[in-house]
Amino acid sequence: MTTAMGEGAGGGERTAYAASDWTPEDLVEVKGDRTVSVVIPARNEAGTVGGVVERILADFVAADGGGLVDEVVVIDSDSTDATAAVARDSGAKVFSARGIRPELGSVEGKGEALWKSQFVTSGDLVVFVDADLVDWGTHFVTGLLGPLLTRDDVHLVKAVYDRPMLDASGHEEESGGRVTELVARPWLAIHRPELAGIVQPLSGEWAIRRASLATFSVPVGYGVEIAAVLDTADRFGVGAIAQVDLGLRTHRHHRHDTLGPMAVQVLVAADRRRVGPAGEQAAPASTVGLTQYARGPAGFEPHVTAVATGERPPADTVGMPSVRRR
């Protein structure tokens, strides 16, 4: 993979890899006493979450505890289908986002699920994998773990892949990544050009050191990925972000009218990081009203959506479980 960050910022160490650079056996050998949690956030993904769980468990979790992965955890975000039951039957530890640390309250959103996962997992390294994967491989896990297990100076690993999308009938249509190309990448070009080498800043597959994540404020919605990139670069430098080419990732199509709220969440999370510590600027339930239009009997009619733009504080400020810092 060739990227602007291929040899590291300023000509430093290599930061771009391919998943094939490591085998599971390679990584088990260097893992030592470090522990790994795979976290799968899910909302109404009963059709795919079971397959994701089963494949990761089969390839990486050993009965004697000597495998590459120590636990697979599904965080269910108020699903109205059988997502939780399917994930549990497939062998995952399953938690309701709303039920984790209820004294801290609950809001909807992917970032909320990832933030809450810190209170029910114990891995020194955390790998996030989306639940809606259709065409993928468990090399996603080895690829994302590779830089963290072999480089002490890497704190965040982002996935790079081709992203065909499937329409409602299962047919492939245009490539995914519309919010990336129209929102995230232009914002980075304007405000953080040193991060232009991040191929897919919003990729849903990424891995991070638990001790680092615990110090970051976490947007409750889809701003979580761009925030992790910016916070890691600000805290540890651009060279602390590695990228791994995972090949192909096929997922379900998002309707165009759902992309506006996603874009708002990405922009708000990024803009907060231009002006100061993000966690001091928004309560978890903060919202922005997004007005969109659809034709109705009287012409184009406005529809206002309250988009969740709040942030959760660093987890280590609200009572994290005791874990080893490394």
C-alpha cells in the first residue's frame, strides 16, 4: 500500500502495512502477557453479527486461553431485532449499551457503544469491528493488531480497504465512503493537512491501546472515528497512527438521507478539536438540529432531525476497571 504516510511522518518509521505482513502464529508469539478484546458494536444486525462473532472465535480464541484474542464482546445498542440473542448464541459476551454503568446515563449512538465497552472489557489492546460485514476475513483482526503488537510507538491502527456497497436487493452499487470523501477528507485538507495521508479516517475497523483510549473524550455518534484520529495525532504525533490494507470490505448501503446526520457528527467532533479539549465543550445529550427537505403535497417540506453531537469524558475519569498500563 502506498500512502502519504507510507514511510512515516517526516521520513520516520514505516506506518503503512498489509494484513499479510503477519500470520496469527506470528502475533501469538510476540503477544506475551498482553490481552486482546474484540468489540463489535451492533444495532439491528441479527443477519450478520452471528457470522462475524463465530469466525473470530473459531480463528483466534483458544479454549486454553492461549489464542490471539482473549474475548469477543458485542455491545447491543437498543436493537429491536434478535441481534443480542444471535450474538449470544454465537458465543460472544453480550452487553446492552444502556445497561452498562446505568448511573452514567445512556444516549444513542455508535460512539456511546464504544465508550461504554471500556467498562466491560479488559484487553490491553482493543479491536473494533463493525457488525454489518458481508464480505470480509478474519485477517482484519491480525492486520489491525500487527502494528500494536510489534511497535511500542503505535497507538492507533486504522483499516484501509476497498468498499463496494450492496443495495437493498444485494447488488453491488457505487463504492462506499461518501461522508469520507465529501466531509472528512476536505476538512482534513483545510485544517489538518499533515493527516492527509490517512486513507480512510472514518473506517469502522480500527484498533487502539486501551490505556490511550481511556484518556480520550468520545463523541457519542459517528464522530468517534475522526475524533480518535485527531486525538491520537495531538497526543502522540502523526507517526503514532498506523494503517493496514485489509483488502475488501463489503457492507450494506446507507440511504442518502442518513448521511446528513453522520456528516454533522463528523464535523462537530472535528471542529471541537480545533478549539480546545473536546470533553469540556458538550454534555452527552447535546444535539444539533439538521433541516432536510423532501417533496410533499405543498412542495418541499422541511424535516428537522435532532442529531446527537455530545461527547463522553475520558473513561479513566469516571472509574475505569483496574487494568495494566502499557
